[in-house]
Amino acid sequence: MYTGPLRALIDELGRLPGVGPKSAQRIAFHLLKVPTEDALRLSDAIVSVKERTTLCSRCFNVAEGGALCAVCSDDRREGTVVCVVEDPRDIVAVERTQQFSGRYHVLQGALNPLEGVGPEQLRVKELLERVEAEGIKEIILCTNPNLEGEATAMYLARLLGPLEIRVTRIASGLPVGGDLEYADELTLGRAIEGRRDL
Ligand SMILES: [Zn+2]
């Protein structure tokens, strides 16, 4: 129905998560209508985030320009307790609870054999290296309370078992099958507080 740049924009918008063909069309026409500088702010933001955002070399959280992330570069954080999460968005969820003052480790996913995600695709080796290098005393497994998240937690617990550190799992009570990022801070805060030893 559309051709040229408008068609290209609708196609690109339609590839975004949660944006169907109708929304893609609506957003494209909205951008067509707004003042040029408003539309360019969006394109600038996309360019900047791609050019300047990197992963923290220590924990794989998002960081800016190759530096350590905001958590890792904060000296007040407890360096010996590490919360293992699947995704940088989970860090935001845990931070909102104000129940955790340690550092993080972002796996960049969860085990999912059907989709070809094994330990090699995740930042597992890096986690093991950190335990010794940073003198970590406790690892809190804070993966999602769904099938993949539980399998990942169990896998890591077995792997970390022989090391002389405390390995804990956030308490159940979170909505099963859900994602951490959708848990309210009170529930997630309690799950962290009530974590159990594995
Ligand atoms: Zn970091």
C-alpha cells in the first residue's frame, strides 16, 4: 500500500516487539506529522544508544562508553554479594526493592535447549571467574520464576556447589511463570529477603 521511505519506516517499526502492523502505521504517520526536530530527536536517541551503550566489562549490565556500569562503579556497594539475573531490566526490578546493596551479574538470558541456549551462550564462565577474582561470599540466584529461570538456577547451583560460598535462591511467592520485571517491589523485596540456601 505504501512505497519508499514511508513503507520502510512502517516495516521497521513493525519489527519492534509488541508493535503490530496497525500500530506501526499509526506511529509512522505520527512521525510524518510532528515537527522535524521532534522526529529527529527519536532518531538521534536510537543512534546514540547504539553508539554509546556497551556492556559492563565486569557484570554485563548496560554501561556507557566501555566503562563499568553505574552499580559496579559505586564504591558503596557490597562487593562480596552478587545477585545473578538474566537481563539488565531485572537489575532495575531488584534495585526498586531497595533490599539489595551488593553487585550483579547479568547472564544475558536463561538456559533454553529448545532455542539452542546452553551455558556457553550465557555469561556463566565469567561468573565463575568472578567468584575467585572478587572474593565473592554469596551468590543470590535471581533468575525468573519460570521453567527456564528455574533450570538455570539449578544448573548454576550445581556448578557453584563445590566452591566454598553461600548460594541462595530467591524465595518462591513470586507469580510462577512470570518475569521479575513485572513483580511489584514489595513481593520481589520479600523474595530476596526470604531467600533460601541451596
Ligand atoms: Zn557492572
